[in-house]
Amino acid sequence: MARTVIVSNRVQVPGERGLRAGGLAVALRDAVRRGGGLWFGWSGAVADDETEPHILTSGGVAYVTADLPQTDYEQYYLAYANGTLWPLLHYRLGLVQSRREAFEAYLRVNARMAEQLRPLLRPDDLIWVHDYHLIPLGVRLRELGVANRIGFFLHTPFPSVDVLSALPHYERLIAAFGAYDLVGFQTEASTDAFLGCIAAIPGGERLGSVAFTIHGRRSCAAAFPIGIDAEGFAKLAAHAENSVETRRLKESLAGRRLIIGVDRLDYSKGIPQRFEAIEDLLTAHPEHRRGFNYLQIAPHSRAELSQYRTFRRELEALAGRVNGRFAEFDWSPIRYLNKSFSQQSLAGFYRSARVGLVTPLRDGMNLVAKEFAAAQSPLDPGVLILSRFAGAANELDAALLINPIDPAEIAEALHRALAMSLAERQERWQALMAANRRNTVEGWRDMFLAALGGAASLPPARLAGSRRGA
């Protein structure tokens, strides 16, 4: 039986603290367990110099991690992956920071990781590389003589050629995808944008709806929308409903309805517009004053980057302004927390909420939206408010779909959600759960690996469903 080899920026090592063991990590771990696979990536540690990879074997799986030298951490990880590629892929050109030495570090680290991985590979391994940190890794593997089937999956959105071409060396970056046999995206829109970029670079040619060539090497690209274990998450939420943390949250609400948002502290998530929407809601609909609490959980992210420090200060000031305007001695509309919670705690919080507020400016998929829906009680479900620009909106069209840039539109959706009848909430929730059950994380994983291994055809192009949530 062929092994599956996963390559990702971080590795979910058994017993490691600090990484959230969510559905994606579990699905990837289960994939490498088949046939005694391997999971390779950065250890998360920064060393003074290059070190040999660390190998931990558990449950028949080899977890192989390598440290990053300090300079590479700063240039490859912070400056290029997160300071250049992340804002570019999320259409934030004004935040892109591009320096030649950072790009060179990005190529260097990818080459070194490929060289560390090469001796560990077997001839029949299926290799699955994940996300924007590792786009050039396949090129170096091919240069080292690796002839295995290699797939790549991008978890973020993929922008149009007009956006991508603002990046210096973008043609070289796009050409690197030619080393892969299969390139996967979250949505048809990202797949189409990618194939458009292929056709725009020298040596690239688009061949129909899925195939492309770069300098004569034929590859394929398709959408594989990621999902969650909806039934498992629903059971987790039902169990967490009576946990200590969930009971504390409910008691603190004193009968008020809960609006919840859970995101990394990132400028792509649309959090400032949510805070402004709360202000607009209380201004336009004063009947909601003292009637809800909005809990925004936003753990710190990439604090070493100046854009994120500035963003954090902006949010703190905005939350303070809204609370300063509307709060009373025993109530404030916004509760803003910069801390992480376990998956079980979040499941209980979701189940307690009347409204889930998921409004990224751009997102590849957004699993919080799917988890919120799965966590709801069938008897009294909450309402999902979802950005039109999240990949999940293609499936979860029973949510209230909004333009995340417009606080007034978000505010009206909040008013509608808080006033929505039980019958409509149940109808919408049933449609959301039906979508969750169609696209599971296990199905995503198995479909991609089957297509990569040639055991299944590529998924057909899927058109977005009717946007009933408008």
C-alpha cells in the first residue's frame, strides 16, 4: 500500500502543546496513518543555525520536523510568507512588503526542506504539500530526481492575475506550480483565477477547465472544498453545553442573547467592520440595547509584524470607543478577548450563541462558519451571518450573506438575526447542516488523494448555489 507523505509549514506532533488539534489536523493525521506514512514540516522552533531534522514515531507514523535558523525565520516566515504572500493572496496590496532577500530566503528554505525530505521518501509515496509557505518545494524535489506523484493544496484564496502580477517575481512563483501533478483550491473561483495566471506567464498554457502545462509538463487544477466532521462537532457541542466554561458564559449573559465571533487577530477577518456594525445596530435599533453581548475572541497572531501591531491597537481603540459610547454600569456591548480557547470550549460557546458573526474580507473557506452551524441545537438554533467573500458562502447559502466591508449591512443582518422567528432559524439551520454533511473533511482528504493517485477522476466544476441569504 502506498504511503501518504504530508508536507506542511507546521506538523501536528502527538502531545505537542499550543497547536489546536482541529478537524483538519485529525484528517491529515489519519491520512498519514494509512500504510505508515510520514508528516514533515517546521518544528516551530528557531535555532542559531541549521540542525538535523527531529524524528518521532507514533502510531506507525513518522513525524519529522526541522528547526529554522533565526535569519530564515525572520526572512522566509515573517517577511515573505506572512508579510508578502499572505496579504497578496487576500487582495491587500497596500500591506504587501516585498524585499529581495526575503524572496531568496523563501526559495532557500523550500530547497533545504526538499533536500531534508528526499532521503525519507519511497518510490511509491504519494506526496501532498500544503499552503503558500511551500509553493516552490516541488520544484526542488523534481530537481533531486523525485518522480513520485506530488500534489499541492492552497488553503487561502487565489487572486486574479491583475492582483498577483503586482508581486515581483510572480512569474517564477506561478511557474513553480508546474512541478505538481495536481493543484487543489477551495473554490472554483480560485481555480479559475489560477488557470488564468497560468495562461498569462511565458511557457504556460491552459488546456480546458482543469488541465494546464508549464514548459511542456502537464498538470491539473481543481476545486476541493474542505469541510468538517459535522456530526462529531455536533456531539462535541452538545457535550460542551454543560461544561464549566459554557455555564460561566451563560451566567454572565444574565439572559441576554450572545453574538459570537472567533478569529485569529488578522486584518483579513473584517473585525473592525464588525465593531462598527455593533455601533450602527445600537444607533439604528436602540431596542437592542442591553439585549445582547457580542463576544469577539481573537488570539494574537504574527505579533512580530508591524502591520499586526498596528491592527491590534486599532481594534482596541475601536472596541473602547463603542463601549464608551453605549456601555452602562452593568453592561457593555462588546467583550473583546485576545486569548485562545480549546475546541471543546468554543463548541460550547457556539451552541450558546444566537448569532455567529463570520465576516472575513477574503477567506479560502472559513471552517468557523461550518463549526458554528454544526454546534447549534436543532430545537433552538442560532443564525449564521457570513461574508460573501468566504469560500464557505458557496455552500452555506442558507446563512445571511453580507458584504463584510459595509458595517451598515452587517448591522441590518444582526437586527434581522436577533428578530428571526424560530421556524425560519430552524429551516436555515437544516439547510446549513445538509451542506456540512455533503462536504466533510474526510471526504475532502479522500477525494484529493484519490485524484492525485489516479484512482478517481477530478471533481466536476461546481457552480455556486443560489444565494438565498441575501
